[in-house]
Amino acid sequence: MKAMILAAGRGERMRPLTDFTPKPLLPVANKPLIQYTIENLVAAGYPDIVINLAHLGQQIKDYFGNGHALGANIAYSDEGEKGLETAGGIINALPLLGKQAFLVVNGDIACDFPLSSLRRQRFDLAHLVLVDNPPHHRDGDFHLANDGHLSEQGENMLTFSGIGLYKAELFAGIVPGEYKLGPLLRRFMQDRRISGVKHHGFWMDVGTPERLKELDNHYQHRGTRHV
């Protein structure tokens, strides 16, 4: 199974740090943020990795190259300066991801979810890892039913972690372009074709300078065995 790291975001909330450095290359405990994700994907059995690029993306490509130094085989999906949003980025990368199911991980999260367990996961169109709602996203994204299916409304809403399994069929018939992932997932939730699981461990959306510093302190004091 191949994996994709979403690394094409502009990082507006990280400015001015991202004015000259792409967010995935911002340092955390003396290492680029995205490097933790690459290393953990390799350790979990996903050496074949696609990284999408947009704002200052050439810096990421120049830094990691083919990925062999980290035990990975990295290919790049260039979206230009603006980027194509999440679903658009995945659609653009489908020729590199192939026809089999694939894993997608946001490039700006830290999480200790066991990624290796997803290699054996059975699912229909998509299977998402959910977490408790953080203070900056109290309303959550989706409801996880007892049978594992997701819906867009319900009690005890949870937040999408940015870790998910997908099949190319989810994006069938969509002309390449700029698309968000949420509306597409919600459409198929109505047909009970999207499932999920809740992660109870460590997770952080590294979206602001403050949370970047918080993660740096976490790694310095507790280790770095996270996505």
C-alpha cells in the first residue's frame, strides 16, 4: 500500500514563518516537521510515498530528494503555487498512487496512531481516523456510529485527524481541479460508504506558531514516536 503526505498548504496561520519556508519544513526538535511523518510511514511499512507540493514546494523536493536516505521511495505531485485543496490534490496524484487502496496523512499533524494497523483494514470507499475535538475545533467534523459508519451529524461529534484510507473509486468521474475533501466524504456518508475509528492517544494539529512550539516541547521531553 502506498501513502501520500499532504504538504501543499500555504500555511497562512503560520505566517510569517511560512513566508520563506514551507510549513512541512519548519523545524521541530531539530528536524523538519514532515520528516517525522516520513520516518513513521517507513517504520509502519509504507516506504512508497507521494508528497504533493505547492507553495515553496521545491524546497521540500530539494531537501528529501528520492527519500532513500530515510528508507523511502518518494515521488512528488506538483500542484503549482496555489495548490488544489485536499481532494483536488489527491486526484492530481492518483497516477502516482495507483489503483490499490492508499493511505493519506496530513503533513501538519503529530499523532501516535499505529499506522501499520491500517494496512489490514477493510473498508468501502474511505476509512478515517477520528479524535476528540481540540479546543480550536470544538464542534468536530463527523459522528462515529457504533457500527463504525460515519455521518455528518449526531451526538458526540469527533474531529477528523487527517489520517485516512481511500480507494480511487471515491474520486471516480471527477475532472481534475480544485476540490475540498469534506463535501465528497459527506456525500457518500449518506450511502453508509465511509467508515472510521476513534484514536484515544496523542494527536495535534500543528497549525499555528504556538502549537508548533508546544509540539517542539513535547518532543524534547517525551520523545518522537509519532506521525
